[in-house]
Amino acid sequence: MNSLLTAVSVPEDRGRPILDAATREVVGYAPVHTVDELAAAISAAAAAQPGWADLGHAERSRLLHVIADDIDACAEELGEIITHEQGKAGGAGETHAAAHWLRAAADTVLQPQVLQDDGASRAELHYVPLGVVASIGPWNFPVMIAVWHLAPALRMGNTVVLKPSENTPLSVLALAEIFRRHLPADVLTAISGDREVGAALAAHPRIAKIVFTGSTATGRRIVAGSAGNLARLTLELGGNDAAIVLPDTDVDAVADKLFWAAFMNTGQVCAALKRLYVHESIYADVVSALAERAEKAPMGPGSDKANRLGPVQNPAQFEIVTRLVADARERGARIVTGGEPATELGPLFYRPTIVADVEDDAAVVGEEQFGPVLPVIRYAEVDDAIRRANSTDQGLGASVWGPDPDKAEAVARRMEAGTVWVNQHGGVDPAIPFGGTKSSGYGLEFGVEGLKAMAATKVIRR
Ligand code: NAD
């Protein structure tokens, strides 16, 4: 019996069924909080905030460490919920990663800055709490992304009302349960509801800051919805990351990294490699190396830890993946491997798919697939590849691959994205700021910049 699941799941007649992504069996029942319950949670969070701020940085950091230890201690139980609800084999791994990020935020120091001190006058810039922060999250890394929001917000003395994705609420409610064991009352409240509750949270007059990770379409709605409260925004939105593989790249040396940059978490990663531009001289070799890996990658329910690929998390995303591959096929692109559901594994499994000889105007290139499909696109001139890679309104991540890191970096500097990796793609680090450009959002998470994003500035002059 999973005691965390028991603690957060409500009786069937009071909740919404949450299905196992792989088997489509009921995992548990998520509470359906109302907009009135949301309003009560926000009022309580506002009342609790001054006391939480008064505890000071050292005590808040200490408590966050205690919580991180508890998250690690619960890794198997929490990981099991993630695995069932989200589908990934690495549920416990996501949990340990969340604890790691929480400790990093607890240990990051943001000092006031002395702006002027010339004997006659002194000016200092201080970072002070904002108030109540709203956190709205997605379903691909439900627990880790919740911690990305919570850790800096709480560290800086804010209280938080958190709304998980309606697709993966149970793991986030369980995470909040662990936090609440150690926090003063009402410092963190998780509200489980649908888009309507998310919209009411974003628009509520007592919300001072919204940190949102999700699609660009929802990000736009949140910007509009927060016109009234003028909440500050951190928007981590969709991505359609391009990678450019330069001529002379050693295909064997990079094939594994390219494959997993695209297919980690079954492609359901904001900064996954989603469009691969390969020089014509090595195009055929890259396509066959990726197809070979796609055919060998173990796929199945995450409850079997040997599996590296799982189901698509929900039917709507499965439909997107199916539509994009069908469109590519109709346009005459070559489906090198995959291109069909793996129905023998369960209703939402889709075979890892490599699409070759595909043009830029195909939907699988122009739209974010967020699933186990990678279009591989041929180019002849590097300048042309850069232009095509940049010709999207998304700008989350990008990468450049080649034998000479300096030459690759020169190309990386010309790519339009919040992070550009060289000979790697998608890696994030708690000390290194992460955020998008263009329609992939604005604001930074992680490190000192992440703490600043959860604070108001106050200048003191004398
Ligand atoms: P989504 O936008 O459909 O939903 C995200 C959250 O927003 C959910 O909790 C949902 O209930 C809530 N929501 C929906 N409508 C709302 C509204 N009008 N007001 C307030 N909240 C509302 O996204 P998703 O399908 O859960 O996640 C997938 C997307 O997230 C992909 O585009 C992916 O690229 C992106 N993503 C980005 C990052 C990043 O760091 N940039 C990380 C992970 C995922």
C-alpha cells in the first residue's frame, strides 16, 4: 500500500479518476477543488506570508533541507505515483532530482547589492518577498517542475498556492503533503482543479507572481488573465528546439546523445531536441544510426524499470503525435521506423519514430510534437541551416554538434534560443539560469536569477 497515495487520494464519489498512463487503470481519485476553495486558500496564504518571511533566510533554508531529506526518504512511494500517473520508468529518479534542486535553492545566496557608497550617500538594492505566488504546472515532469517553482518562491519568503496539471495531480499533491509536514500552516496549499481553477488562480487580486510552465497557448491566456492583478510572470512555455549537426561530425560518437536528447521521457520534454538539421554529407548515416537506436530502445510500462520509453501521457497528446506523423506521411516524407501505435503495449504507446526526407513546411517540423517522433531534415549550407532553425517563433533551446567545439560555438552564437548547447542538448543545472526567448516565454528559473524572479526589489537610500 502506498501511504502517500492513500493520503492524497479521495473517495471515488468525491474525486476525479486519475488513470495509469500505461494501463489506463484507475490510480486514485483527485479532489476537485472549487473556485471558492481556491479563494480561501489564497486568503490563508496571504495571512501566513508575513510570518513565513519573518523566519528569515537561514531558518527557511534549514526547513527546505529537512523537506529535501524527506522527499528522498519517500522517493520510492512518490516515484511510484509519478510512474503510474505520468508513465515514466524513472519516477524515483525524478523524485531524487527534485530533492537535489530543492537543496540547491536552499543553499543559493542572494545578497543585497550596494549600488552607491561614496561617503556622501549610500544606495542598496534589496530583494524582498512578493507575497503569494501562484504556481501552475504541466504533466511531463510533475514533481520536478513543481519543485522548480516552489523552491525559489518559498526560499525568498513567499507563500505559494500550487495548481498541478489535471493530468498528473496525485504526485504533486503527494509532494505538497511532504512539504506541509514541515512547513507552518498555509505556507503551501495545493489546489487540484482544471483549467477554470487555473484561470481563477492567475487572475486573483491577491496573487503577486505567477510561475507557469506549460504550453504557449495557455501562457498567452495567463498574460491576459493577469492584466487585473499585474502579477509578475515567469513563463516557461513550449519549445521546438532545433539541432544542427555540422559536416565532419563523428556520427557514432554523437548518435546516442542525439537520440536521447530527442526521446528522453518519450519526447515529452520542453527542451527536447525536436527538429534535427543534418548536413547532406552525413545525412544517411545519422538517419540510420537514429533508426537503429529507436528500434532497440526498450519501451513498455514504467513499472518495469528496464524500460526507457513509456506511453504518451494522455490521449490529447497521443492525437497530436498521430496527426503529425500522418501529415508527414501524406506529404511524402519517409517514415524510417515507427510511425504507428504500439497497441500491444497499451492504448497510448507510440513506436519511436524517425521521419526523414521531410520539408520544413511539414507540421511535424513547424509544430512541437512533444512525443516520440523526430524529424530529420537535410541541409547543404550551414548558413541556410541556421536560417531555417531560427525561422520559428519558439526559442527555448537549440544545439550545435561538430568535431570542433569552437566552430560549433560560433554557430551556437547565431541561434535564437534561451539556451544553446554544444555537443549536448537539454541538460539543465540548478546553478545555471534557464528560460526561453520569443514565444517560449520570459523570465529565468534556477540559480541566483531564479531567486531574483521570486522577489520584489527595494532600493534603500540614505
Ligand atoms: P498546458 O498549457 O495545457 O497546461 C499547463 C497547466 O496550465 C495545467 O495545470 C492547466 O490546468 C493549466 N491551465 C490551462 N488553462 C489555463 C488558464 N487559462 N489559466 C491558467 N492555467 C491554465 O500544458 P501541458 O500540456 O500540461 O504541458 C505541455 C507543454 O508545456 C508543452 O508545450 C511543453 O513544451 C511545455 N513545457 C515547457 C517547459 C519549460 O520549461 N519551458 C517545461 C515543461 C513543459
